[in-house]
Amino acid sequence: MRDTLPLLDKIPFPAIRRAKLDTLQINVGYRCNQSCFHCHVNAGPTRPEEMTGDIADAVLDFVKQRKIATLDITGGAPELNAHFRRLVITARKLGAKVMDRCNLTILEQPGQEDLAEFLSENQVEVVASMPCYLQDNVERQRGKGVLDASVRSLQRLNALGYGRDPQLTLNLVYNPQGPALPPAQVALEADYKRVLGQRYGIVFNKLYVLANMPIQRFGSMLVSKGEFDGYLGLLQDAHLGANLDGVMCRNLISVDWKGFVYDCDFNQMLDLPLMHGGRERVHLSDLLDENIEGSDIRVAGHCYGCTAGQGSSCGGALKEAAE
Ligand code: SF4
Ligand code: SF4
């Protein structure tokens, strides 16, 4: 796979600084039951990296001591981590909102038969990948049978109250198939609600529309096809300075499966650690008593993926998300 960091590092991006920290995003490992083409963490069934119990303890200490409002759990398929349920239960007891970045098909995997009930009992917000409602498009990106399994899982979550009960939030995530900007979030959300509702009786809260990041598998594909410069140009041409205030890295830190800290999940995947105190790498346990508000965020060319057009963050379109 081609590394895109040397190319991205040459591209200047406006300076941004941290605001108040309210979200801890943790990547609990790269194991996944799927191997999607666009996956920015290169996750798959054979990846051995997994957050241990000690690091999960450090995460929970941090949530408690720093009064973190939201614990956002990602992977791989985060539910495959042995400590996933303990993280959820303890963080909820500490008063944090918990988000599970769920690929939906995991709900049908052996050993996960009670996962949907576990998520609803703990009022976990489910953020589910759903790149399209058309079978061909979903299966080209995520693999055969994925649309049917995703539909069954969404129907199961709906039956438990997700998307209807105000305590059970179900949000979907869309990203384009190739090197194109995503369409407007509001219009696409309306299409998704209409089509998924009419065809399958599915309801959900919001659709987050995200641009593909020119890193990992997708970035490597762009380089191989000679499309890297064109895609970066497209993102740069669509950059809006107003989106800089809403990028997720201003209020979030991202933690890898070993406990090291990054400004966001994308920087984690590029191995660009958070800069603090002159250290080469900062561990989450080093930040228990340290305030990082006001410190510089590590930016490079991929950041245009967050500020292009309507903007993308883990909460979807920035302008619309703020309204
Ligand atoms: S389901 Fe998500 S984590 Fe798993 S391979 Fe696909 S994009 Fe990556
Ligand atoms: S990729 Fe986006 S979230 Fe990450 S540092 Fe750049 S602007 Fe911030």
C-alpha cells in the first residue's frame, strides 16, 4: 500500500488550535468482520491489534477525572474488543454519553446475538455506516450481502426503539464511492429517509455526510490510479475558511489501541501524534492533569477533507450540524 503522508505533508493548511476538550474518541483495535475498500484504518478479520484491559482502565480514569462528556468508540468493529462492554457500562455510570461506530453487520456475527439489546439497555448512540441505499453501491464498497445484513440490523435496532425513542439515537454515515465531493447533507438525508422508510420501514435520526480521506486504502488507490493530485485539488478548491471553527479536532482527542494520543482519528491513521510538552508521543495517562486547550493541532493536506464544501466532521456537515 502506498503511504500518502509524504505527499500530504507538503500541502500547507491554515493553523488551528484546540478549544475545550469534551470528547474522547478511542480506537479499540483494527479487527473487523468486514474489509471495506474505503476503510481508513485498513481494518479486517485478521488484524491482531487490540486495546488491552490496562489501556481500557486508563481510558475510564481519564473519562472520570476530566469529566469527559462523550466517549466515542471506534475500530475496526469496536464490539469485537474484549473490553467493549465494560467500557460502555462504566462510562455510562460516570455520566458520559457513549457512541458506538457500528458497521451493522456485526450484529449478526456469532457471539454478538445480544449486542443490539446491550446497546439499547445502555442507551448507546449508534453511528452506523451506510454508504448508500442501493445494493450495488453498498456491496462494491463493503462486500457481498452487506446491504441485506445492514437492513436486517437496522430493522432490529428500530424494533428496540432506536430512531424513535429520544434516548436511543441512530445516526447513519454516508461517504461517496470515489474521488468526488459528497452531496448536500440535508437533501441526501431526506432521500435516505424516504427510500429506507418506503422500502424497508427503517427510521433513523440523522445522516452524516463525510468526504473520503486521501489516506490509507483510499489514498493509496488514488496514488495508484494517478488521481491523488486531482482529488486534493478538488478538496482544496472547495475549502471554506468558516469550516475551520467546527472541525472535530478542536474539541476531541483520539486515542489508539496502545493509549497514545492524536488530534483526530485521521492523524492517528497517518501516525501523526499529538504535539505536547516537546514529547515525541503523548500517552493518555500523561494528560490526566494537563490542559491542552489552546495548543496547536497537527495539520496537513488531508485536513481539506474536513473543510471542503459543506465540511465533514465526525458529526457530518459542519454548517448544517451547527444549525
Ligand atoms: S466496517 Fe468499518 S472498520 Fe470495518 S473494514 Fe469497513 S470501514 Fe473499516
Ligand atoms: S483531519 Fe480534520 S479533524 Fe483531523 S486534524 Fe485535520 S482538520 Fe482536524
